[in-house]
Amino acid sequence: MTMRFINGLVGVAVAGIGLSVIGCGGTQAQDMSGYNSRSMDSSTNPVSSGTSFGAATLGSKLIPVQGKPAFVVGMNVSTFTGQPSHELGKNQFEPTAEVAYNPKAVAAGLQDIAVAGCNVVRIRLFDKLDGLTFDSSGLVSGLDETYMKNLSDMLGKAEPNKLQVYVCLAPVWSGTTSVKNPITDTNARTAYLKKAVIPLMAKLKGRSEVFALDVANEIESEIAGKEGNATDKGATWDQAREFLKATVDVIKSVDPQRLVSSGSGLHGWQNVKAGKFSKLGLDFYDFHVYDDAGNLPAAKELHVDRPILIGACAQISKKADNDLQAKSDLAFLSNAQKQGYAGALLSEYGKDPESFVTLLDKDGKHRPVYAQIQSFVASLAMNATTPVGSLGK
């Protein structure tokens, strides 16, 4: 389930919480049985393990944030201006649309996300093919220069706010008939990787503001069948996995130390548990889940060999209810921490009046859950100073 919002403007100012204490140094207990019960990926795993927050998370692995293993608390952002299809650059398929990038709105939004106590923000690129250029054959021919300039500016605005950006590659290939799909077409795949992914990674290499790369947002929407988009139209899982593996390999060839994942959507944790994303060279797994109660299985029950990040989560009920939102969001954060996950990213920062999960109201002010997220982060910061094994006693 992919959700977006309209016009992410800054909300009510709230005193910020220092983020440096969230980074959890120290030595983790060596019981890693929750992740190593079977060998699923032959690639080298550069992800460091970090301090557990209590008995329930012993054996979990954390992912480096700002260079130190930390529990991830973050938000998803699909747009800062309400125009995701032409926010960063010119969209070849919307020739009359002006680039909507607003540096002030971006700076204000990132600052506001930091105010909530977040350390990671997930931003989707190439929405509705924005920023990609195509030749007359429907193959990717390059990246829009304005797009890349504005993306660089956006990343630069994250650093002063002590945020890292989880960069998600999110083009929907099947939605435009004039474009060839690189998931199913080998020539299109070669063009996309050579003309878009390699140049993008060359620009991102060495940038400390980048947390990781999500190589394909909810690829299930492009896959036919009950474990995909529930229709008879789309790629096979073999084709999708080949596409994911090729993208990971290209990213690592340009930037070997860059962490990569691939967000699994539509089916909660089931496809990660089923091994659909194993043996692809991913550094951590990522799934998206929507549930009013914020329920999650214990990470060890998924029997995977990498840390697991909840890349997007929120209530599933389609009703605007501040109490329900707070219940769901706080439960996801708490359960992710208790059940051994690497963290959770909430859906979604913004004030889309048609969305029930956005964290701002229609006037751009914080909904009540904002203050509760701050309290959750503050409790993590306090517990991070407590020796492993003594929490909850």
C-alpha cells in the first residue's frame, strides 16, 4: 500500500530532542539465533550490530545511522510541495508542468521531522518517472539536470537537522505504455541501470546524508499473482528478483559501502519471511505494514539473516481519528523496538486532506501523535544509557 500527501508544510514549532544519544554504542549480546537460523544470503553483510534495548531484543541487529548503530525512528515523505510528479525536475510526460521544488518548504519540512526526534527520513525518487529522460524507443536515456541539482540541495538540507535520507527508487513502470519496463525487458533494464542508476550513484557516493538505498518501492505492485498485485498482469517473481539483484550489483559496483534494501509492500512481512528478497545482496530487509493495532511478529520468527526495518507503517482504517493514529503509530514503534527490528518509519509526513495517516492536520499543524513520538524517542535515549540486560527490572 503506497500512500502520499499534499503539501508538506512545517507544523507547530516544538522543542527539539537531541538525536546523538539515540546512537547506541556498546557491545551486543552474541545470541544472534533470531537472524542466523538459516543461511539465506551468501553476500558479505557490512551492517554492524549494536546495543539491544532489553531482553526482548537480545539477538537483534541495528543499522548504522550517522555512523553508529541506532534504532531507526523516521517518517516517509513523498512530496514537500504537493507535486510529486514534477517536484525535483522536469517530467517528460508532463511537458507543461513547471518544476515545483521549493527549498524553503524542504528545509522547513526536514526541520519539522527532526523536531519529532526522527533520525531517518525516507524520500521516493522518480515518482511517475519524474527526473528520468527517455528516447523514442521508450528506453531511459539519462537524468534531468535540474532534478539532480534539486536532489543534491534536498540532501544538503538534511545534514543540519541530523537526519539521514533513505533514498527510495520508486518509478512505476507499468503505468506508462510508451515506456519499456526494465523489470521484464532486458534492453530497458540495461538502459535504466547504465543511464540512471549509475549516474545517480556517482552523485550519491560519499554523501554522509544518505542512510541507504531502497532499490525498488513495493515491487509487488509490478508482479502478477497472489503474492504480488493479485492480478494476472505483471512480471514473474524470477524477473523481479533478477531486476533487484542487477540493481543492487550496479549500486555496489559504484559505491561498495552503500547500504541497500528493497521495500516489500502489499503483503506485510509475508514475502520477506518467504525468502522472496533473500540472496539478492541486500544489507537489510524492509517491509511495509498497515494495521490499527500496530501488531508485528517477533523478528526472529521471520527466520532471515539480516536486520529488518519497517519501511512504512500506519493504521489501516480509512477514517481520520487522532486517537487511532496515535495508538497505531506508537504501537508500531514500540513493537518494532521490543520485537527485535532495526526501527520503523511512519507513514507519512504531510497534510493531505484525503489521507487518514498523515502526521499534520489540514492546516499543517502537528496532530497529537507528534508529541507522543517525541516522548518515545526520549525514552529510547534514556534507556540507551542503561546497561544491556537491566532494562525492565
